[in-house]
Amino acid sequence: LCDDMGLGKTHQIMALMTGIIKNEKNWSPNTKFLVVCPTSVLSHWKDKVLSYCSFLNPYIYHGTDRIFEEAFHEHTLIITSYGIALRDIEMLADFKFELVVLDEIQAVKNKATKTYAAVKALEAACTVGLTGTPIENSVTDLKSLFDIILPGYLLSDSQFEKYFRYPIEEGIDRTMAREKLSRLIGPFVLRRKKEQVLKELPEKIEDVRHCSLTEDQLRFYRDLVNNQGKELVQRLKDPGQKVPYMHVFAMLNYLKQVCDHPALLEGERKNYGKYCSGKWDLFVELLEESLGSGQKVVVFSQYVKMLDLIEAYLDDNGISFATIKGYTRKRSEAIKKFNFDPKCMVFTASLRASGLGIDLTGGSVVIHYDRWWNSAREDQATDRVHRIGQTRGVQVFKLVTENTLEEKIDKIISRKRRLMDSVVRQDDKGLLKYFSREDLIELISI
């Protein structure tokens, strides 16, 4: 089930469970449903089920005090995380579930992980995968997901590479290969886009806002490029040498942090005034303008230290906010505070921790402080605000620093995001996983 974010995949699964329960031929007191999902959405699932299908008697099987017997003998619906599924797979594999639901299934697409193997070991009469992004980087993502849901259907790995991955991504007979793959997966994929079913959903306006490097930023940026960058460029230009991906991406992250705020390089978490940053000035301007017009603002960044700087500014200016980061425990409380407390005007969130399974419809302005490599991840985060329940138009700002790698990343994202459009119907969020040597050289050069 690959509907766009916010179109109610959770509700459709609740309807399926209800249908099974109501069909007396299939149901018995021993019927068990299992939902496996990211930890961040455990409470989201339970809240939704209790609101609409309380007869499913949901139980969150999670934490150090989880009780296996209580969960699997007294409840129809068990909700657990991928981490617990891995730890307790021996017990879980002993059950024959009527239905297993793998929420945000793309989280376990890596076949080399133990979690992937654990999920494949679950036994069910029917297994359903849920994802708004069945292809994040490559068509091999789709193959990995299908090998969980329908093992063997998309051939062996080597055959899939030969007949689909290589022709589609290397440009050899790609049209025919795409069409054939699309026909193969068609009977097993349900996908809708927002514009098809939510004619009444308020407009979403996306705006890329550009800024310039300050003298502080330019000094840091040039120092990195002229020192660490030169050696990496020379290695990339030599086809005989392996691409030093770890060093390259470390370098790219340093440069991105300079574009965000030079204080990040020194580990600063509160001193946003130590250096000047063009992006910071632009952010403060957009924030003040939004708050001045009474609109609540959601701010995403991939760097927790950047969120700390933003939160220090909010504290200093008496602006009430809520936040979700990777270590946040009481997520539902933070979400409720933002959505329902009229004094809470800002929600700060790390892109990794909050891109999935939360509703932030109290906001009407989204600011992506820095750009993610994958446009699908950005779109998922935006759809936390622009989704069912939203009653206002949503303004999305993406901040980009001119004449830096950020501007180049923006162009690469735009160039590569159309790859999968003809494979998974209605999906135009694909992004190739690997950059070419030329792309990498371009990114770490001035």
C-alpha cells in the first residue's frame, strides 16, 4: 500500500482488520494481528486504533517491561517496533498471524541487516507493507520490499539486476524495462496521490529561498575546500583509486554545517550570535514574519546541534515551542502541545526522527533549514503538516546558500528525482543512491 503520505494508510489497515473480524468464517478468538513499525509511531497506531476500532484491543509490545504472555494471549492487535521484532523473533516466529502489517517498510529495505531477516521470518496468512516511498534511491529498493511480501516474485537478485535494475538505471532499453516492471508489480501495489483524492486539501506552496555566505562562513568554507577538499578531488580524478566515500561525505557534512551556521563546527549548542550566517539571518526573518501573522511554524534540520541553536533563540525571545529528536521519549505530548496549545508557536524536529507517522496539522509554515540528499525524505517531512486534517494553506520554505554545495545539491535532486515515475505509478520521488565522481568533485569544489 503505497499511497502518498497523509492519505490514511493506517485507516485502510484498520478497515481491513475490521473486515477480517466481521467475517465470522475467518475469525476466531485466537485471531492475531501484528503491526511492526518504527518506534516513533507506536503511540500513533494505538491512538488511532482506540479512536476507531477499540474492539481490536491494541497492545504496545515494547520496552524493558514488556510481557509476552499478556500481549499474545489477551489482545487481538499487537503493535511492536522493528527493534523488538529483531530481539524477540524466536517467540514471534512461533505465531501464525492472520495479518502482519509492516509500517514504513522501506526502513528495513537493506537485505544485509538482521532486522530484514527477522521480518522475513514472521509467518502470516497475509502480509502487507506500507510506505509512501517504495523507491527511495533505486529500483533495488522495490525488489527488497517485494522479497519480504512476495518472496521470489521479482526473480533472483542477479536476474533482477540483469532484466530491470541495469536497463532502467544505466539507460539501456529503459522504457521497455520500466513498463515491464510496472506491469509485474501492478496487481500487488495500491497507490494514490493527494491530487487524486483530496481535491479539498488546501494548497501547498513550495518556495526555495536563497541566501549568501557571510565573511565568517566564507572563511570557513574556503579553508575546508582548499585543505581537505583538494586532496579528495585529486583522488576522485584518478579512476584507478577507489572513491573514498566516508571522507567525501564527512567533508560534505562539514560544508553543509558551515552553510547552516559556523558555530556548528565548534560544537556550539546555544551561542547563535558567535558568528554571522546568511542562512540564520534569512531564517530569523521568515520566522518573525510567520509568527507576526499568527502562523505556527515547523522547522526541520538534519543536525540536532542546529536545532539546539534555534531553540536557544526561541528561549531567549520568549517563544514557546515543542520538539522531537531521536532521543525524545514523550513524542505524543510534544505533538499535542504544538497542535492544541495556542501559545506553542514553533515545532523543531530532526528530519530523521520526525519524517514518519506524526501529525503536525497545527502548523501552516514549514521551514527546511537544510536540504536532505533525498527529496523523498523532505517530502515525507513536509507531509507531516500538509495532510488530512489540515484546514489552511501550507507555505514551505527550503533554504539554500548560493554558490555552495547546497545549490549544487538542489540541482542534483531536481535532476534525479524523476527516475522512478514510470515504474511505481504516481511516484516521482526516486533518487539514485550513488553520485558519480563528477558529481562529487563538483560538490566539494568552489
